[in-house]
Amino acid sequence: VYAFDLFEERFCAMLTEEVDAYEVSGLPKRRPNTMNASGLIVNEIGMWGLMTDVVKALASPLAAALYRDEIFADSLDHHHSFVVHYARDKDTRLDMHHDASEVTLNVCIGRDHFEGAGLRFCGRFGDANHRSGPSFAVSHVPGRAVMHLGRQRHGADVIAAGERMNLIVWARSS
């Protein structure tokens, strides 16, 4: 699990404004996955090219360097990208799970001041102790990315106050 600053505050604000505008537009949208009720697939609102560039220019070379022992390390070639919202009146938490990706890039793009809702990690799916091993949490900071293997089990702790929006990029290999 790696964390690093990725987006500047202004870019995060522009991204959240675009998502907000789409959500109130009345245009069709689908849930991003089966676990999150709040959010939308950004690939379907004109951001497919941008997210493809993020995978090609960032996620793929980082995965090749950080996860070089993985079979997919240099073959990330497509993605499923979406935003999720956490707030007291939306999704408040997310149970432990693993992603349908080889590598996941999870970027906090901010929102109202929020408390809680840390990103909690435990074992890797497929390992003998993937459900019972120790866990640790990473705090979200607007603009900061967390990169992890898709099979790394993780979940979102309960949000105590405010609202948080995250951009999730599931980078995949054919």
C-alpha cells in the first residue's frame, strides 16, 4: 500500500464541480459498483480519455516499479473509473472487500470538511489469513492518492462528520 500527493486542490475542485453538475443534470447514471449506492462512473460522463491517461502515465509505470513481481506488472491496459461519496445521508462506510482490479488508485478529491472514513486495510484475498490478520488505516487527505493491489482487502471506516468524495481507478490487465 502506497500513498502520495497526486492532485492539486484546484484540480480536485474542478473534478468535484464536474461530478456535481452531472449529478443534477438529469442525465442517466449508473452506480459505480455493487457496494456503493452513492457515486457515478466517470468513464461514462466524458472522462474516459482522462482516466486512460492516468492509467498510462501514472498507474501503469508505478505498478511496474512497485509490483514488479506481479504477473500483470507491465500490462495494465484498461480501467473502470468512478467516484464515490461518503456522508451521513449517503454511504457512511464500506465493508472489507477486494477490488475487481489488478491495481487500484484511490484519490481523495475532497468535499466538505470530513472526519473519520479512513481507508482500512487487512490481508490479501487468497492468503490464508486474509480475514483475520492485523489491520491498519490510512487517513484521506484531499489530493492524496492511495495505490494498492486489487486483491488487498480494504474498507472505509464510518464517516463521523462532513462529506468525502473519492476518485477510484481500477486499473486492469487483459
